[in-house]
Amino acid sequence: MPISLSSIVTALPSEDAWGPPTTTDALVDGVPYAPYSKGDKLGRMADWTTEGKDRDGRGGRQQYNRNYRDQQVYGAGTSSLFAVQVAEDESSFSVVDNTRTSTKTRGFGRGGGTIFRGRGRGGRDQRGGRGTFQNSRVGGRGGQQAYLYDQRGGARGGRGGRRFGWKDYDKPQRNRDSSVNIKPDWTMLEEIDFARLLKLNLETSAGEDIDSYGFLYYYDRSYDKPPVKNTERKLNVVDRAAYNVTTSSDPIIQELAEKDEATIFATDNILSMLMCAPRSVYSWDLVITKQGSKLYLDKRDGSSLDMVSVNENAADAPLEASEGNKDIINFPGALALEATFINHNFANQTVMESETSRLDMQHENPFYNPSEETEPLASKSYKYRRFDLSLEKDEDPLHLIVRTEIDAVVKNNISGEDQLLTLKALNEFDHKAQGSGGALDWRTKLTSQRGAVVATEMKNNSCKLARWATQAILAGADVMKLGFVSRASPKIPDRHVILGVVGYDPRKFAEQMNLNLANGWGIVRTIVDMCRNMKDGKYVLVKDPNKALLRLYEVPVGTFEEEDGEDIEGTEAGGDEE
């Protein structure tokens, strides 16, 4: 029977749209529509990757895809609607394979194990404990000691290694105090992190000598010979007058500024700290004074720049009393004061004092007043040197004058010419104590493993050694002598012995430390440009005590002036008691 047109029209749906009827009801079994990607996969419905054995007696499929066995959903989609939910009655379900499954969880390395967190001799924990172990096992039978990893990720099984990723969670949080009290009326102008400083670069010339003052004694070469067996050379107290006058109080710099010899003025002690800033850990501060077109980089009286730090860069740097250190003679401040005394006495003891055979500079010591001083002068030469920090875009040249120091002079064995020396001393307080940074015993290892001893000191005292090398290069010194001085007894901080002296070419030593002077000059130029664009006044550059960054503050003009006349205890060079 033919179908009529009217019957077709009556069979059409009453709605205005074609297609199946729309509904908001859930689909069968309550599974709604959800975004789905071809990359999505269902969760596992059965896991047979147990530690059972196959019919051949070999291990089962434990190793197969073990890295992804615990993942439920992965791929392009993010929905977890298709993940298999754990049934309520799953506890009553049992697998045919009744082999006992392992409860071990994967820790760092291969299997869970006992991780040794110590660094250096004696197995000292980084937080100050000695012989401390941390158990990282969660369940199962005991694993084995985890391997140690160096910075390149290579496995190391020996003492003093570093586990991979140690910086993330091993290093304890240290809350140090700032070197200067930040007052409410100070205005912060700039904040510079070390990552930015490390990218700076400025090539400069070797510098030129402007003038020299003081005199130098000749170095005693007998200290270069290793000490006779079973005998130690004592470090004596040598009372000599040595001066470390800040920049703006230097009469020679004031004369040079009046003659417009340069735009920037500093001392090598101050300038080296700024150039090596990214290596510093402890807080320090500089005072920058802008007077017209002139900039003066100064230090405060009693500033930390006057002190010699000890193991500043060690992974387990010396602790303060507030951090649980009960050894009062090994506080950071006590060690710095001890190291400062050692350097003063070492430089004066290792020269041959003779009024007839000494090298006199062009002028006498500008800071010595015979009518007021009772102590004789120390062997010291002050060389004022000029460096060009100009860029191609600069309309006017930008020069810096720095006062550098030389400690002694020595005859070259081949040419017989005079070579200028700087004399510095590294000190050992107790290679078994917390804060030693894994140092070797100098009395037994300095002769046989000198390279290892020096490498450890480069790691633990990176900032200090970099500053010493920078100061020697700024002064144009030919040789940098490093003395190794140790306590006569670990518990007696005022009696010391000299175990040996090693000479280095400052430039080669800087290369060994990966010290880039061009980066240091770039840092100086950046800070100078910041201050040159500001108004006349006084500014303070402070290294944050707990972060790797510098802050520049604008301070009132009279800041620190009331402190200039106060005596700061512990800043005068002293020494060991005989």
C-alpha cells in the first residue's frame, strides 16, 4: 500500500530539531560523558608484576615496566573517571599466586637503604652531629648503605662524597645576623641577586703605579723548607704597627682626589670583597659616599672586612652558640679573631728584619707617627694603582685608584731580581671538630698530600682565598705565599705552630680557583653606575645574611659618624702567648 505524504508528516517529531532526544540523565551504571583522549588508558584491572617466580625458577615480571606500575592514569587526558576504583570487598580477594610480596619501597639509589649524611672525617653530620646516620627504610628487611654522589652525579663510595641533590634538602637552614643594623630610616634602593652578578663582565688593563710608600723586609726562605721531623716551628707574637685605614681617611687618596687623578677610590681590602661578592656567605657591608663626581668606597670601624673568616664556604660551617655549638673557642667570631691574629704575626715573623738590607719605597709610611707610636713598623708597602673602567660608550674616562699592600720582597733564584710578595696564612683549629669541612690532618697529610689539603681549603674558604688572590693581582705581586698554621693543641686557641709555607703565582692560583677577574670588574662597574646616577649622599651596600643577594640603602649623611671615635674591642692585631 503506498504511503501518503500526510502520513509522513504526522510521523515527524513534534520538536523543532532533528536527531535523537536529548536528556540530562546519567547513562547506564552512572557513567557520565567526560573528555576522552586516545592517549588515555584504563587503570590496571589486575597486576601480576609480583616478585613470584615463573616456571623456569627465574624472577617473574618484577622488572617489567616497574617504573610505571604505580601509575593509574597517564597520557594526554587528565580525567581520572576511568581509573578502576578499589572495591569494598577487595580485602576478601586473594591471588592464586601466594608468594609473599615485598613491602620494600624505593628510596634513593638502588632500594631503600641507610643514607650516610656525614661529610669529611669522623662521619660528621651536616647539622653538627658526629657519626650520624639516617634510616630511610620504610618496610621490609634492611637494605644496604646508599652510595654517595659527587656534583657531577658520579657514584662515590668514599668519605667526603656528596649525594646527588644534596643542596635541596641536606643543607640546614642557617639564620645568621646582619653585619650592620638596618635602621628604619634607611631607604632600600636596589636589590641585586648573585645570579645577575655572575653574568657581568668587564675587561680592564693590568693597571698602572701612581706612587708607593713604606718599606719591605726580605722574606726568610728557611720557612719554605718542611720542618724537621718531630720538631715544630712555633708562631710567635711579633708586635709591629700595621695600618688598615679606610679610603676616605687616607691622606694620599685625599690628595689624589683633589688633583682629579680618578673618579672612584677604594682599598684592596674593600675592592676585593666587592669583586668576590658571589662567593661570600657571611654578611658584610660597604659604605659608599658620593661627593659630586667622586665616589669613595669605605668600611666601618670594626667592620667584618677587618677580620679573616674561617671555613665560610664549608658545607658544615662553624655554628653559633644559638645553633647548638657548645665549643666556645670554635664560634665563627672566635675563629675569625684567631685567624686575624695569626695572619698579623705570620707576616711579621717570616721576614728578616734588617735596617741595612731592606727595600725602601719612594716615600715613608703615611700613617706612622714616630712621636706617638711605641711599636716599630711592620714590613709593608702601600702601592697606589690606577685602573681604567671606561666603556666605549663613555664620553669621559672612568678611572679607579686603589691602595694595595705588599708584605715582603725576595730575590729571584735565577735572575736575582726583587720579587714582591704577599704573605697570608691558613689556619687549622681541629680537623675532627664540627665546622672543619672534612679537612685532612695537616700534621700527617701536608707533606704527602699537599694537593688534597689545598683543594679542601679552596672549597671551604673559597671567598677568603679568592680575595687574597685578587688583592695580590691588584697590587701586582709576583708571588703569593700561603702559610699553614695549626693549633699546638686543638683545645688551646692562642698557641700555634707553622707547619709549612707554599708559594703560588697569584694569576695561576686564580685560574685554579676558577676566579674570573673580568667578572669582578663588571660587578664594580655595575655598582659604580648605580651610585653615579644618584644624588650626593651616603649609601650602604649590605650582603644579606641568609640570602645570595646584595641590597643598596640610602642612609642619612651622619650615619656611623658617632661610632668613629669608639674603640671596637678585638680589632687591634694581637697574637699568641708565649
